[in-house]
Amino acid sequence: MSSRRCKKCDEQYLSYFDAEYNWCKPCQINNLKENFPNWSSGNDNIDNFIQEMQLKINSHYDKIFEWIPYNQFSDIKERGKNNFNTVCFATWKDGPLYWNMYDKEYVRGSKKTVALKFLHNFQNIAELQNEVQEYSKIYGISQDPDTKDYIMVIYYQYFEICCVKCYKIYTNREYKWCKLCQINCLKENFTNWTSGNGNIDNFIQEMQLKINSCYDKIFEWIPYNQFSDIKERSKNNFNTVCFATWKGGPLYWNNKEYVRDSNTEVALKFLHNFQNIAELQNEVQKYSIIDKIYGISQDPDTKDYIMSINEMQLKINSCYDKIFEWIPYNQFSDIKERGKNNFNTVCFATWKDGPLYWNNKEYVRDSNKTVALKFLHNFQNIAELQNEVQKYSIIDKIYGISQDPDTKDYIMVIYYHYFEIYCVKCYKIYTNIEFKWCKLCQINCLKENFTNWTSENDNIDNFIQEMQLKINHPNNIIIEWIPYNQFSDIKKYSFATVYSAIWIDGPLDWNKNKVEYMKNSNKTVALKYLHNLELQQKVEEYSFIRNGNIYGISQDPNTKDYIMVFHNEYFETYCIKCYKIYTKISSKWCKPCQINYLKENFTIWTSENEIIDNFIQEMQLKIEDSTNIIIEWISYNQFSNIKGENTNNIAKVCSATWKEGPLYWNNNMEYIRDSNRTIYLKCLHKSQNIVNELQREVKEYSFINDKTLNIYGISQNPNTKIILCSRWCKPCQTNYLKENFTNWTSRNEIIDNFIQAMQLKINNYDDIVIEWILYNQFNGIKEIGKGGFSTVYSAIWEDGPLNWNKDDKKYTKDSNKTVALKYLHNSQDINNGFLNEVKEYSIIKNSNILNIYGIIQDPDTKDYIMVLDYAEGGNFNDWMKKNHTYFFWKDKLSALYNIIYGLKELHQKQMIHRDFHTGNILLLRNMIDNFNNCVTISDMGLCGEVDNVDKTKIYGVMPYVAPEVLRGNPYTQAADIYSFGMIMYFVATKKQPFANCAHDELLALDICDGIRPEINVQEAPKCYIDLMNRCWDSNLNNRPNITEIVELISSFCDLYENSFAIKDVENNEIEKQFKEAEEYRRANPSTIENDHPQAIYTSRILNSFTNNLPKYDDNNTECLDCGIDQE
């Protein structure tokens, strides 16, 4: 729970997120200033610049710009170079600073991969500063001690997108190919070759500079001596075709550079008696640079020029090539326009006879073929037509030419699938091929439409036009001016200024089948009236991306109020007042707005004591949730039916009825009162002059409604006694329990003392009161599981556990409760191991650690027995076998969140589970779609403190045991994280790790050698697999800590489930990954395969399989390989 004030400087945090992350800008600025003397670049100007950059931080997200000593970098590898810069990738040993909200300090993310941009021959600091300003994701500056080059240390993924030579975005990001740089590279290479003929050289150079893609072949001059094994295949008066081996081979792009595919089989077409270069050029033009021709050569004896052609293409020339034809216009029917500009019109049509194709015997026609017709308007001569035809591949795309008998326009008849990729208006590749959407054309279309609408306010018109021109994707909403008469059935919501309505025409939606925007009529929308507000300021707060959910602007003709038109479900997620995402979406509760409401209300009440008023105000501003209690100043005349219950030297405790009752948040999104509420009044006898004592008392209570002791407020009776008003009185209940100590006994002083201590740990009315329970209280006892050290039974507990009755204000019994009895074998003599296990189970209801109710003893065997919560759904492994078909990704994330939160409860107490696997994860309910408060961690028998772990016995399920533990190193919290990585694998694949092999010494060696279970990359999102790989990293220092995992899993849940949230590009990508994984899961239903007979998923002692492992050094994998060979 975050405070609104910094604990160090006592200043109010500057924003909600600063408070949430315990980050105070003034304090961090001071810390950075104090640290200035601790580092230096050796150059005052550089130091001043870095200091200036550091002092610009505004948020805990901001990177701390640093001077980074060069010796901090290791594993430096060059990635690209030009005359001015060299880019290398490297490992930054200490790594950058990031804010740890729990430790409330900056810590370093060690061994971070970064990009180093070496700046050669920089003349002055101003140049360096200008260069730095171009990057948003930069960690700092360094300097090469040898060359004295300054180095910019940059987010390495920048160069996954941008070219390492020119720093512009790659033409092809996937293959890291930059057209500009490759063109320059080819130009620089022009001097390294020649055909001996200037015209030929010029032609080849011109062909080379036409490359547009990493897939394009580099057209070359190929020396004749590069060809070997030349064999003639066919010959006529004009040409001879031979097959040959090209020793060097053609160039191809390997994601980093062009390399040669040596000894490539090619076809050589010798051109006899060619009179001039123009003839050669025309012949070359018949072949596609993309698909067929590698280059030109010359026979040194005959002087014949030679075309080097893709061998496979030449082999299929006669049967697969399309026959280019003149096609009469009357052959086309069902002609439908698809796109138009000033020069061309594209239509789809049916070609009745259809094109020719080879059927293994003769050419026949493929009748009623769908084709695309490209009408060429105002072409001046045949040469223009020929040039246009050359843009299309003879083999793949164009069938022939026709002519419109009326307009005389020539028509190119094209393979219609061409326009699945290319825009029918501008003929450029679609911005989004999947949706057949071209940004350039849609921008032009919107501009042309500007004159067809107006709000009659130039500022509004300009603003809407500006917003429309920001579209980047077919799913972007086109913000519009919407006439008010377009709305019908207008109804007021439960909150002011928002109405629901039917938009008659509806918003524009992109129809990829018709390749145009169409209206989605009769759309239900939300209308938000803006009274006396700056419209533009408000609208700019919303993204035009679909997740922004704003359709446009309108105006009420009567009130002249402007209206923002939203997606109907927008206000299910976003606050009606401030338009930010609700702090708690399920209850539509917004923390910033409620804080403002409370502040505005400060003037309406007073205790007439400034210190108490300030204290109550401070407590009110700590609310974090809609369930939090609002602490108030309560007039004493609000209490009736006051009854004394308990008195001590300091205070008297009474029960009373509060007439108006406390505030609570209701379904209408407002605070109302729960009248005639029974509460406790704690009267402080000597409180008139001890305001500090009052504050101490109040701070023992919590206003959080579900976890700890609650306080409703402060009052004062007419005799000037200060009163604390609470829903549950901890001192009263602990006194009650103490008084009851004499009414029961286990006849074992150690057990009695232990149970009494556990009872006095209760902090909330909902906490479980651990009891000594008589054995005869249980019936219907049935064995449900057995392990090496214990047996578990289900049973009915007749009286049942104690529960706090909020109405009667006392503990009552929850009779006939089904519970689990865990018998510990040979536990007649009580020991610390037994009691430690009891202590690690949870007494907090809704915890993700299994609840414990008490201890009993078998009267026959004298074994002690733990009474635990009964897990109706069984363990996770058994549950998966029954329910794997219905385990959707949203449920997987929910289950994982509950599991990791349970582990977090342990780690926060500085504990280690040490036996963390799916058999020890229990489901309290047998459900398949709701894992909240249902998934618990059990079997705490091996759980121990971080500094108190047994190093002699290795116990557990082998695939879940970390490699360092298998080698004999002590258990750490990082070992639990390793186990969680295996649980992530189980959740993603629904298969146990290493289920297909024996769990023996060979598997132990494999695990220590870095072998991990294999996963199909389509089966889980990349971000999920990345986290899983980090969790089971062989180096325990590389594994994420519990806090980071909780934050990541929580963010995955939020992004996947909250489809109406505004997301940045990275988060949209994560959401997309999860949806693709869910689609894959649905399309590929899995089956549960049988495990290897020696794959054992119950805990056992593993020392017999690991005795030989400690002799191998942690980092010596070669020794491990030797060990395997010796077996």
C-alpha cells in the first residue's frame, strides 16, 4: 500500500504512479546530484552534459543516462560499419539502473546486451550531444581508451529495426536488409569488375540498381572461366542452351551480408550473331530480375554473349509459362470496378474462354477465369504500353492485352491475385496486405472528402481533419463530425453527462472483401456531453487507435454543448470523469477521482482539532481500492444502543449502533451509507492530550476491507473522550482466546504453547483460528493420497472451524466441513519439523498458500495430524489430465498468477519452498474457468528460511529441481524460480517436463548441461517463452526475482483480458501473441500422452542420482559431457 507522501522528504508525490512505485522525483534528483563526484569521464563538457541529461528524469520508467567505463563491456562483436561509425553488440557487465519499487532504490540489471555506436573523428562535444539527442532509448556514453572514440550505449533492439550502417529503418526488418546501403555497396563495387564494353557495363550497373528487396537477384557480369562442366542441351540458328556449374555462384542475402551460393547449377543461353547491345538488352528484359536471370557473360572464343539463367526456370519454360495473348474485349463478362485514379482503372472480370495452359499433351483453356483488367487511360504510344507490361512478370502475372472498343483504352489482363498484394489505385504494395488497405490512398480519399462535411467551426473542422490523417491501420477509427440528428433512442446512463444512443448510419469500418470503408449502421454508442470544457483538449486525450474507442464529435443543437461519441462499452473500462482506466474496473472505481472527491469534501466536516483533522484527511487519501473503508470524523450523536464489553487500563471497548453507518461503494458507482451498522467503540481514557497516542492506535488498524483489522473513524463523546470506531476488535478477540486457553489441552505442553501462539497471530476477523481438535470430531475418513512421509485423508469435521459472524459479532462454528487430514508417519514424538510445517501453512483466508485449521492426534497410533483445507479439484497434474481440453490461455494466465502470488507470499517472508512442482499445487474447487482464490501451494514440509537450509539431502521431482541444487549447492529462492519455469512449461504445453525419458542420473546430467524441455513456438506467446527461459536459466543470477515475475504475469493478464485498454505498440504485440497462441490451441487440440515408465512426478530423495555431480564445476559443461560418455 503506497503513501501519498515520500517517507524521506515528506513531500507529496507528484503523480499517482510515483506514489504507486514509491518514487520521489526531488529525492532522486538529489541522489543523482550527490553522486556526481563519484564518477567522471575526464572531460568537463561531457560530465556537464551527462549531469544535465540525468536531471531530466521525470518518472521511474526513465533511464538514468550514465558515463560507463569501457571495461564494463565484454563479448564485443562488430555488427556494422561505415566511414563515420562502427556498431557493435556487447554485454554490459553491471547493466543499467532500474527502479525497484519494493526496495525503493535503483538497482542494476546485470549482464545486459547493448549496442555500442563508436563515433569516429568527432570534432567537438556539440556534435556528440546532437547525436545523442537522436535516440530515445540510450543508456549513456563511454570512450574507447585506445582510439579515444566516444561511444553511445544504446538499447540493442534499436538495431533489430534500424540499419547498423545508415541508422534508417531497414527496408526489410525481418531480414535486416537496407536498400539504400546495398545500392551504395553495389556502386562502390562498380570499379572492381568490367565486361570490357562500356555499354554492357552501364546496362549491368543499371540492372543492379533496380533491386528492391533482399529476395532480388544481383544481376552481374560473370567471367566465362567461372563456368565448368558445360553440357549442350538444345540449339537453333539463333541460340544454344547449355547447362553448367557456376563455381562462385550467385549472390544471396543471409540476414547480414551478401554471400555466394557456390557450385550452383545454371543454364547458359548463348546468343549467336547479336548485332548490337540493344538486342541483348531486349533479350535480357524478357526475363524477370526477380526470378530468372543471374547475369551476362561472353564466350572468349566466339565472342557470343551469354545469359546465365536459373536452371529450374528454364526447364519449365514450355509448360508452366503463361502464353501472352491478344484478348478480344467481348471475352470479358461480369466486369466490376475495384479501384481508380487519373491514369488507370482496375476492374475484376470473368474471362470466358480463359488462358491457355499445358495439360501434359496440348494447350487447353481454363474457362471462366477470374482476372484483373487494368485500363490504361490516355497512353500516347506503344512504347508506353510496352514499358507498362514489362513491370509485370511474363511467367507469373500477366496474361495479355486487350482494348476497350468504346474508349480505345488499352487493357492489361493480369493475374487477379496480383491485387491481393498491390493496391488497385496506386499499384504500390498495400500498407496492410491482410486487409488490402493502402494508407496513401485512404489519406487521399479522406482529404478529397473534407469538403463534404463541416461542423461550422473552423477549429473543430481542422482538428477532425488532423485526427483523420493520423490513421495508420485499417482498424484505426476514422474520427468524424456526426450530425446530432444521426442519433436516436437517446437514454441517460446512471451517471451524469453520459447517454446511450443508436447512431443510425454508424461508424466507418474497413471491409477487406469489398476493399472500401462501409458504414456499420445502427451502432449503439455512448454520448459524453462536455459542459464548458475545451473540446480539443479532451479529445486529444484519446487515441485514434481502435482501443481508444472514440468515434467522433457532435453538438446538441439546443444546448450547443459539444458531445464526444464513444464505443458503447468504453465507460465499462474508463472513468466517466477523468477518462483514465478505472483503478478497479470490476467496480468502476477511479482512485484519482475519489481522492479529489474526498479533498473537496474536507471543508464540510471538522473535529475542531486541526491535528485530528489533518490525520483523518491523510488516512482518507490512502485509499487504494473501492473496498477500502473511508475513515471519517463521526459525530457522537450518531451512536445508539451503546453497551460496554471490555475494559483495560488504557481503553474501554463498547459495541454500538451507528445510525447512518459507514460509506461503501455501490453498483451505481457512488458512495452510499450502510445504516444501523453494529460497530465497536474503543474509548481512550486519557486521550484528551495524547493526540500522538491516538495516531499510534489508529495506525494499528487498517482501512483495507479484506485483510486486516478495520477502523471506520474517530469520534468524541460529550465527556471529551476520544473514540476509535472499528468493525472488529482485535484486543477483544485475543482476550477471548486467552480466556479460553484453559478449556482445552492436547496434553502436550509444546503443542499447547504452539497452538496458543498461533491463535494470538490473528490480525483480522476473517483469519483462521487454529485449534486443538478431538479425533472423534471426524467421520467419513477416506484415503486420498500417499507420499513417502505422509498419508492424506478426506474427512467431515462435525463441529467445523471457527468463523466470525459479522451480524452477531462473535465466533460461531461452520459445522460439517470437509477437510483434509495429513498424517505424518512416525510423528508420535513431536519435533520442530512438524511444527515448522504447520507454521508455514496460511491462516489468512483467500491466501494462495493452503489454509490450516488445527492439529489432532490419532488415539491408536499416536501420530499427529494436520487439519488442512480440502482441495476438491485435486492437484494440478491430476486436474490437467481431466480438463486440458478446456484450459484456455486466459485461464492459464489466471492460474499462473495465483501460483506465483502464493510463491511471493513465501519469498516475502524470506522462505524457500524447496519442493515446488505441480503435485504440490492444489485446486480448492473443481472448476475450469475461475482460478481466483482457488489455486494454493501445499506440502510445506521442506519449506525453510533462506539462511537455514539442509545441504545434505536433495529431495523433490527431478525435472523441477534446479541444476545447482542437483550439484549439491544449497537451495535458494532462485531454485524455486527455476521450478516455476517448469510449471510455466506445464501450463503452456499441458505436458510434464521430460515426460518422455527416465528420471535418472542421465537426466540429472542433461539438466546440469543446460538441456531443457522443448516447446513448439506456436504453442505459447514469445513473451511467455522468453520469461520461461529466463526462469530456468542455468545461471541462477540470470533468473528474474519474484517481484518481476508477478509484475509480468499480472501485465499479461491485464493485456489479454482488458480488450478496451489503450495500449502502446509493444503491448499490442503482446496481446496479439496471446491471441495467436489461443487460436493455435483451439486449432490443435492436444491429447495427454503416457509418461515414460521411469518418469516419476512424486517427490523422493534424489541423492543416488546426483552423487557424482558435485565433482563437476558449475561452469564446466565439457566435464558433464565426459561424464555422460563414461556412463
